[in-house]
Amino acid sequence: MRLILVKSGESLLDRQKKIAGWCDSELTISGVEEVRKYAEILNSSGVNYDIVFTSYLRSDLESAFYIQEKYCPWIPQIKAWQLNDRHFGIFEGLARSEAERKYGKARFKELEENTASAPPVLPEYDFRNPVFDMRYFGVSKKCLPLSESLENLSDRILAYYKSIISSYIRNGSNVLLVLHKKPIATIISYMESISARKKSDVETLFNEPVVIYELNKNADVKGCMTLSASDIVYT
């Protein structure tokens, strides 16, 4: 069985150097070209999958669509808000330069790098609160974050992976995940931590657009492969 991890393409907020978090936006033209290239890479390498998981965020959803559209639009897709990117509190949707100016460059860098640090909480009645977003109608208010540390993000992503995604793998499915960089990095870190083989360079894997794990029937790691437009590298 395989777990195929693909990063979503460049979004408009990425291009504008804004903090996306849960304030999502559509893909840029470059972003569409990126994910279509990933689809070509997967197809030309003979990498098949049985089910697709993605988040509720538009750039992830569009990325999954463009990856599937040409070669396998019929494959079922599961959307889960639990796979969303990190919620960045009061900095949601702000330009990074503005956030650094308001909060201090050093303090903001700590928020990005210290796994236990969470941004200031978004006010409950702020329009960016997920409870006001129709995508999350029906989701319990207490489940929707107003700010998250990297630890919070990891707990949320891995709880969903262990309870839902891994069950598909154990039942024999090849699973494709199309997500933002931080959720992908969270899963890579977890897969490397449970791998019995020689560990890969995690930082290198974080920067690869397509990472594929070979798994056994217990969803344990047997091997890892990265794909790019120019080559196929085994680790």
C-alpha cells in the first residue's frame, strides 16, 4: 500500500505574501500549472491511488481537482476540515510584513518556529471566526480553533490520520493526500518517527512536492520515494 503526499499549489494569498491559515484563496495560474505537473509526474511514474483526502480549504480542493481531472476524476474524494492548515489567530489573512510590524519580527518568528507558541486568539465575533463560515456549519463550535500552535496542528492532523486515513491503508487502499505544506510536514514527521528503516533527511522531504511512502498492511513504513519533474529519487 502507498501513502502519497502532494502539496497544494500556489494560492493568491501565497503570491501576495499573506498569512493564509484558514483564510483561504484560489490557486494562481502558476499554482494550477504546478499541480497539473504533479498529476503528470504521478501518471508517468505509474503511481495509482484509490482514494483522495483533502481539506476544506479552496486551494487544497482546487489542487486535488486539477490533479484528478485528466487521469482519474472518478476516484472518490473525502474532504475533512481536520486536515486544514494551521489557524494563525489574529494574523489570519494579514500580510506577513504587517504582522511582523504589529507583533515584532522576533516574536513573530518564534510563533512560526516554536512548536508550543500560539498566535493571539482571534476575537470570537471577528468575521474570520470559522463559526461564521458556511463550510463549517454543523461542526461543533468547540472544535473550531481561534488560534493554533504547531503542536495543536500536529495533534489535529495526526488524530485524523490515525483514526480515519490509516484505516483505509489497512484495508488495502493506496491513499493520496493533497494538503498545505504544514499538514504535509506533520505527516512526514510522523511517518519518519515510526519508520524502522534508515531515516530520511526530514528537511529535504519537507521541500519535495511529491513524497510517497510504501506501507505494509499495518500502515508501517517500508520505504520512501520522492518524485520531481526531473528525476525519481529513492531514500
